[in-house]
Amino acid sequence: MTYVIALPCVDVKDKACVEECPVDCIYEGPRSLYINPDECVDCGACEPVCPTEAIFYEDDLPSELASWKSINANFFSELGTPGGAARLGPQEFDEPSVAALPPQA
């Protein structure tokens, strides 16, 4: 199991979650943040600090946001499991369905 970052993060990227994550598994794309499902240890530290309430335990994703579990995982399809977001830095790409979204207000 893992935590998932969903639509409310797109075009906001507050990054309070990044600062709280003890295993550095939250990666940054141009428009959104993504939790690496292979690196997340399910501690839950990220969820309460998210000001947009964009982070959900995967089993608690509302039905209208269920696709975000795959969206988070798909972000890592080419990136793999690098073992730490800080070392890697921001990426120059988003998951394709996030990149295709209209700007979020």
C-alpha cells in the first residue's frame, strides 16, 4: 500500500509534504508532485500537512480520484526507483494525463 497525490496538487505543488517525508519519496514534475509507490513506507506524515488535501491513502481515494493511483505509478514507469527525490531534483516531465490537463485554478 502507498499514499497517492491527486488532482488538488496540480498547478499548486505546496511541497509541505516533501519536507515531512522521512524517506524522500515525493518527486516533482512541472505541474504536480508524485509519490513513488515502491519507496513510500506508508508512514502518513505527508497527508496531514497537505494544505490542498491532495494526499490520500490508496484505499481511501474517493472514486472520482481513483485513477490517480495509476497516474502516480505511471510517473515512475521510465524513472524507476531512484532512491530519493532530493538527489534527483525536479523532473522536466509530468505523467502524460497530468501534462494534458487544462490549467487548474
